[in-house]
Amino acid sequence: MTEQQRPVFTVRGVALTVGVIAVLTVLVGPYLGEGNPYSSSFAARIELYREKLDSLNRIRGWRDRIYMRHMANLEIPEYIVSKLRPNDTLLLPPMEYGNQFMATKAFWTDPRIFTWMVGFQPVVAWSDTARRHKANAYVVLEQNTIWLTRPGGSTNIDSLLKVYEQLGARK
Amino acid sequence: MKSEVPLLVLTLLMQWLTGLFAVGATGYRAQRSVLLPMSLLLGMFLHSLSMFIAQMAGVPLSLQTMMVSGIAAMLVPLLRWNAVRGSLAGLFMMPRFRPTLYDVVIFGFIGYVAYMVVWASWYWPVTPFDAMAGIDLVARYAARDGMIASQVFTDPSLQGNLSNQPFYAPFAMLMQVMMKLVGYPYTQIWVSIVAICFWWFTWATLRSLAHPLIAGLLTVLFILTPEMLGYSYILQTDFANAAFFAIGCVMLMRSINEKEFAGTIVSAIAFAGACWSRTETPLLVGLIGAAALPQILRVFGPVKGLAGALGVLAMSTLTFALWNIVFFNAYLPVRPSTADQLRSFDLSLFAQVVSTSWTSVISSTELWGWIIWLFIAVIVIDTLLNRRLAQPLLIGFVVVTFLGLFLVGTIFSAAVVEQTLRRGMFKIIPLMVVAIAGSGMVSSASTALYSWEAGRKS
């Protein structure tokens, strides 16, 4: 079909415009309830940001913006790096271990995400069985608590690794 | 104004001209409203390819490399200056488009969504796990080290843990490199620009098939497709892949309908972009080529037609091979485990993939809104009322793309229906929207609407 010339302004054109406005309003508004998949998606992906545009635009620092998106998945790697000693090689726990204490998935336990968050660090992934023995620092998580432990410290490393092993096996 | 804004504008302008000149060099006289958005997308692809070739030649990645490779990509098509001049002659003619009041309302709404999408892609850092573990991680260190084969592929902490994420999306990765070189270290602003160009292209295509009001409303439905809307500002490879793939299909259909062989070359460039943006796409392009082959041969004759079809396949294979074979074997110190993920075809597994795809992905209105059901309804009604399909080629493309996705889900163990195939649907949704607009039912409605609007008796 070739596009045809249309009158720019007519009463019928106004009627069609009113119709378009009505359709768009119903489409993105809450009027059709659960039967309208566009409304909730539009609210979550567009309207939410429009409502918070001013307050979000006041937060300009990149660290803050990354934190808003990734929360503990940023904070934990940052904390770990701040506690690493020069000769440490850290064993990243299996994700299931982190998941126990986090509302979202513990993506930080993946070495690629850990690197994305804090750059290259001396870490060994839990799945890297060949290099696991090189690790000499370990992450211990408890409710609202995180610390690094090393051989000879207060935490029994063998018990910790057993927990890692059990949870990692659930994957 | 910060320095990254003019640099971004300059880069986009360069890419836009690259695309315009590349389409011009084919000699295809595209409708201007289709040409403008398509050119920017094709220009992005050609620029990323040119920068990649520079890297393969040993030139470190830097802002200068990006600019020089962009200028080179822009100038190469000008070798066919006469074709470019002839093809783009109408570019600066006065626009004939006279917007009506409802056009303004629809533009206003789309403009608002576009503004929010650009804002979100600029404001938020990269979020999806796949992108952080792959595209953006590789891009960050490629921009820092000046080479794609960076520390990501050699550092002991990541060895054996790379999986397939860093390997399957050269286009998105190189676009992220460009954004970082321009001065946007964490954003994904190009993603929203791709989305807006694709929306524009779809809108222009729909307007050529249906009354502008119907085209506008279908464009709105397409833009607001729940699952796709989020990916118009979130870094993933699927939206760009879908844009290139759908443009390839639409241009191939147009070239056949208009009997314009040059359009087939444009579609070949778009399909090459699709294969450059996702690894499994050559399979889908092969199926599309096979579906269109009888029509291509009928319209262009056996020799030219076969050359066209093989050209489409050759360009797609070339971009696929450049990254997946040449670069992996000659440059990267590690290889993805793609071959390990291949399994032999199993009919019962295929049936299971089809069934799971239908129940958990395809039939979901939460993911695709009303498009799928609208498409099915329109096709059924068209078939019953008119006893024929108005767009058989396009419907064939939809069917073979489904088939291709099911095959991918069957033979690749890593292709999970709820993730890979779900985002693979992005390639089908725009084709469905175009097929709806081109249906006999919508065509009749458009004719009636034109008459009613003008006060004529239909």
C-alpha cells in the first residue's frame, strides 16, 4: 500500500486523535488490570524512572550508581579487597555459600564479576580445583558479618572448606 | 559541555555517514525514512568491523584508532562515487511528510519513551550478569590495554572460568570499547541509540504497509513489548542482533517485492551485522536464505538470484569466521568451549524444546504483550476470509526463524529455552509486527480509514 495524502486538520482527524489518546492512556494506565501486560511493564521500566528522575540525577558518582544496581555484590568485593594482605591469595566461595546470606544472588563469587567490580586481584575461583590449594585466605560469612580468615586464625579452615564443599555440590 | 558529548556525536555522525555511503554504494534507492535509521545501524556495524580489522592488523585500540578506522569505513564506499551519488540524490529533497494531529500525539509518546530509554542507558551502569561477565569485562580491559586479547584472557584468576560469555558478541563488545574510548566508562548509551533507530526503521516500514494511524499504534505496541522494552537500554547482545536480523529480512523482502537486486546486497550487509552480533545467527540466516531462494530465483533469474543468495550467505559467513575462526585461532590465547556444547540432533529433545518454548516463552503475554496472539488472529482471519496469505514470504521468515531457534535449543546445550530462546524471540517479534501491518485485514482497514478520514465513500 502506498502512503496516501491525508487532510492535516479535520473534525474526523480530531476524532481519531481523541481515539489515539484514549488507546495510549488505556494501554499504559492501570485501567485493564492484570489483563494488560503493557501497563505493569511500562510502570516498571519507564514511569518508575520518570518519577525518580530528579532524585536519581542528583546522584552522579559512578560508585554510587553501581552500588544502587548491585548493592552487596559491589560492597563485598570492595570490603574483601580492602582487607587483603600483600601475600594473600583468596579463595572465592561457591555462589551457594554467598546466597545463604544475601537477598539477591551472590554474583560476586564469580571471578569474572569480582574482577568487573574491583579489578584483577589474587583470587582463585571455587570451581578452579587445580589452583584451589594455592589459596591462603578465605571468606567467612555470617548474618550481617563478613571477615577473611587465614590458616592459624580463629576459624577452622577445614570445616569452612567442608561447608563450601557441601554447598558447592548443590549447584 | 563535557568532552565526551561532542565526541559521541562525532562518532555517531561518522557511523551514520558510513552506513549512508555503504547503502549508496550498493545503488539501492531506499525510502528516506527507512534509509536514515538503517544507515546508522549499518554504520555502527561497519565501523566496529573496521576497528576490529585494524586491531587484527596490530594497531592498538585507542581513540585515534577508533576515529581513523571510522573515517576509513566511511571513505571506502565512496570508491563507488557514482552509485553513491545516484542512490543518495533524493536525500536532501524537501520532506513530503505532513503530520496530522494524531501523528503528533504518537510521536510525542514515542519521544517520551525514547527520552527515558536514552537516559536509563546513560545513567545506569551495566547490569546483566552475562554482560558483566562477558561483553563489558572484555571491553573494559580492551580499552585499557589497547587490545582485545587482554589480561581477561590470560590472568590466572579467570583461566578456566571464562565460559562462553566473553566470546559470543564482538559487535556489542566493540561498541562498548568505543563508548569507553569516547569517555563513558560504565554506560551502554549506544544500546538506546540502536533501539531508537530500530523503532524508527520499523515505524517507516509499517507506514509503507498500513495507514499511518495503524502503523503508529503498531509501532507503539512493538516498542512497549514488555520483554523488549527493558533491553532497549540494558546491555545485551540480543536487541542489536534482532535489529540487524529484522532489517535483513525486511530488506530482502523489499528487494524481492520491488525486484531491486541492490536491496539484496543491503540485506546481506544487515545479515552480516546480525552474524557479527551473535554467534548462532548464521544458522538462522541460512534458513532465511533457503526460505527466500525460490522467490529470489524467480524474480532475479537463476544466475543473479543464486549469486544474490550465495552473497548473503558468504557475507554472513565471513563476519562469523573473522571472529570465531580467524581471531580465536590466530589471536586469542584461549578458546571458548562452544564445540563441547554441541550435541547431536535428537527428535525427542527437539519436541521437548518446541513444547517448552511454547508454554513458557512464546505464548506468554507477560513477555510479548498481545503481538503473538494478534499475529495468529490476523493470519487465521486472513486465511479464512481471503483464502490466501498477504505476506507469505514474511510469514515464511517467521516460521523458519522459529525453526532455527528450536534447532539452536536442541543442538546447543548452553541454549536455555527460558533465557537464550526467550531473547531469540526478539528477532521474530518485529517480523510479526510487519506481517500484521501487511496482512489483508489491515490493508482493508487502512483503505477504509483513508476514505473515512478524507470524507470519501469507500
